[in-house]
Amino acid sequence: MSAVVGIIMGSKSDLNIMNDAAEIMKAFDVEFEMTVVSAHRTPERMFEYAKQAADRGIKVIIAGAGGAAHLPGMVASITTLPVIGVPVKSSNSIDGWDSILSILQMPNGIPVATVALNAAKNAGLLAVQILATANHELTKKMQAYKDDLRLKVEESAATMDQ
Ligand code: RP5
């Protein structure tokens, strides 16, 4: 099967964060691809990736970047696919606010679903939820995932209850 989720990032240095999204794809058996696409260093590659993603069968793009993090927004401007943005706290960042604000503050008409700083895991889960709207098996897996979260809280609460 070909990839339905595209995980892209501005630099290989984002990989240790973006791997969390890939782990979610593996946990839910979702086909994905992962590559580096830099808005600033490889603008033509970014344009081609965004332009061709839907035709290649990609349904959701997860884009992570740090600093002046223009990748998610620029990709969203080119494709009609939903784009989930992951602000990555890069080493020379101002506590990650540069990444957060440059992904979050999109103009009207070009939305990016922005998750919390370094929250590639949530980006992966959101991508699965988007796919699950048209996939009953994925819906059942997502329900099981949430049931498991609930059970863990209930178990930990039970150990504290007097
Ligand atoms: C951004 O600049 C990347 O997304 C990364 O978070 C940050 C630093 O990139 P490198 O200088 O490590 O390649 O474009």
C-alpha cells in the first residue's frame, strides 16, 4: 500500500521529535512516508512535494519545523490536504515561541492545525482521527486507544483513593 500520511520536517535535526508521529502511524498500522523538506533551503522541493502529495495518495500532511517555521503554512498554501503543524523547539530558539507563533498565526483562508510545542505524538493522533472519519477499522482502534487512556487514569486513581 502507498503512504496516506506524509510526515515532513524542515531539517534532519527535527527527526527525534517527528519520530513520535511515525511511532503513532506504526501503532495504528497507517502507511506513512517521512522526509526532509525545507521551506527556506529547498523551496522548489517543498513546492513539488505539496503540489504532488494528493495525487500520490497522501490524505494528511504532518509538517514539523523550528525557528522561522514556515514549512507547514507554505505547504498548506499549496495543497488542499489538511496540514498539521508541529512547532519544534530548535536549539537556538527563544523557548520555542518563534516556532509556535510562526506556525499558529496563519492568515484567514489557509488553516494549519497547530499542536503544542514538540507534540508530534498528538499530530500523529490527529492525523489518525482525520483518516478514521472514513475508516471504520481506524475508528475502532482510536476508541480502543482512548479507552486505554481512561482505564490507566482510573487505575491510578484507584491506587490513590482512600
Ligand atoms: C528549521 O531550522 C528546522 O526545522 C529546524 O528546526 C531548525 C534548525 O535546522 P538545522 O540548522 O538544524 O538544520 O528550518
